[in-house]
Amino acid sequence: MRVSRESLIRIAKENAQERAFNNHDIVAAYLTGSLVSTNVEPLLGGTADIDIVFVHATPPAMRREIVKLTPDFHLDIAHRTKAEFKSPRELRTDPWLGFEMYDPMLLFEREKFFDFVQAGLRAGFEFSAPALTLQRCRKLLAESRKGWLDLMDISEEQVGAKEVRQYLQAVQYAANTISALSGSPLQDRRFLLDFPARAQAADKPNFTPELLNLIGVNQFDADQLSNWLPEWKQAFWAASENPRVDLRVHAARTNYYEKAMQAMMQGDMPVGALWPMLLTWTLSAEVLVNGGQKEWQRACTHLGLLGKAFEEKTQALDQFIDKIEVYLDELAVANGVETSVNL
């Protein structure tokens, strides 16, 4: 089966129009993610997801769903309410929804919604200006600091899958603070693969090795990833059957992660595969019992993410957040906008 960006977009349009025809509560639908980005190749390891957002007139029954198309392709559908877009100007400072609505592809519209929201979002060409960019970045960094603070009272004996997941989330928020200086926050699958370019764009290439050290890259050989892959897959499959697991761990997404990780392992930056593996393995471990966490525990111990070493990682994260905050203040001074001290 030949698959291209164009064929995937056609599938998105067909699915959006079919759903809208059968559900009159849908106000609009748009395509986002790698399929609408001209800077990213949507296929990684021959797999891709199709990110569709449905906007509803009333609160939807679910916020997100995964729909399998083939073993290598699936729909990743988000459901939002029209009320979330009632203040387009406020969207400018939203690091996620702001970028999502700035330049998506309209798939369906029942009423005049899209142009109104985008007009407010893009008004005055201020979206990429330093003041709004720094506001979005500071929101991401604040989430990182909050996540770090939540881990301060955790003893080494208490560290488990939940705490590692909170730590990884805080790390991702911190790194995405830098990413958001030159684009939208990076998503899970390509997170480590694309971060070096974002750090370089921010004139902070040294942030890349610091990020890698935060997840233990300096403590393992990249060849170890292929040895962990079977254990990761077993945990992923087992956890996907649990209704409590994070929706990112879904059977329809197995190839989406596995084939992408294999492609990265064979590419120029094999360590890029560590993030999607570690994150989804941790999400899986959160719902696994009766020995289902053993291999995950071994991997995390190897990376310095469990036991006494976890405290060292949180200290390093604290320093990483501080450095980013100082850098944001330097940018603020250089561009004549408020620093964190003045806010």
C-alpha cells in the first residue's frame, strides 16, 4: 500500500466529513500535527498518525480517542468545545492550543468559526513577537517547576512509575520551553530527535547534552535500546488492555512507536528512540502489577531514574530549569519586555 502525505490528508477529510454529517453537534474539524507541517516528514519508520480536532457546540462525551486504520496508521482524534476558543486573543499565550490553531488545515465547518478564531489569533502579526513568545515559554517553564516541586518530598523508597512519569513530564516541559522559542512544543515521538535543532535555534546547543543527561543517556550504550525493545513491547501490550492506562498506550499505536524507534536506532541519532520508549514504558508500568514492572525497573535503574540516583536527577532538573529561566530573562531584557522578576 503506497502511502503519502496527500493520501493521509484525504483520509482525514473523508473521516471528518463523515463524522460531521452524522453528528450535528460538530461545529468544525481541522487537521493538525506533522501532516500539515512543511518542516517535518510525517512518516517515521513507515508509520504515522492523523491528528484531527473536532470542535463541538456542547461538551463532548470524550476528549480523545484512537481509531485504528491499519497496523501502521491510526487516527488520533481530539474533541474540544467551541467555548475553548471564545477568546482568540488569549489563545496567543497558550503554548499548545495557540500553535494548534495558528496554521491547521480546515477539514469541515458548519458555521463561521475558523476565520473568526484565526483572525483574533493572528491579529497584528504579534503571535511570534518576543513578548507573546516569552509568555508562552514561561507558562511551560512554570509547569516544569511545579512538577519538580511535587517531587521534593518523595523519598528514594517511594520512587516508582508515577514519580518517574512526573519527572519525565517536568523534563519535557522544561525542554519544550526552549522548543517554543522557535516553534510549537515538540511531541513525544520526535522529542529527542528534533530538540537539538530547537536548542541550536535558541543559540543554546549545550542544552541538548544537559537534556540527555537528565534521562540518563550518559549512563548507557545506545545498543541497549534494541535489547530493551522486546520487554518494552510486552509491557506496552499488557498495559494497553488496562482501561486505566494513558491513551498514548494503545494497541493501535504499537507500530507507530516500535517502527519509529527502530528507524531512529538505525539513523544518525539512535538515542532519539529513548524518549518514546522510556515515556510509554513508564506509562505502561503505572498500571502493571504482579511483576509486570520488573524489566522497566531494571531499565530505569540503569538510567539512574530509581533509588538514590533519582534525587541526583531532580537536582540536575532544578539547575536546568534555573538556567532556562535566566536565559528567558536575558531574552526579555534584550527585547525590552518584562523579566520574571518584574512579573
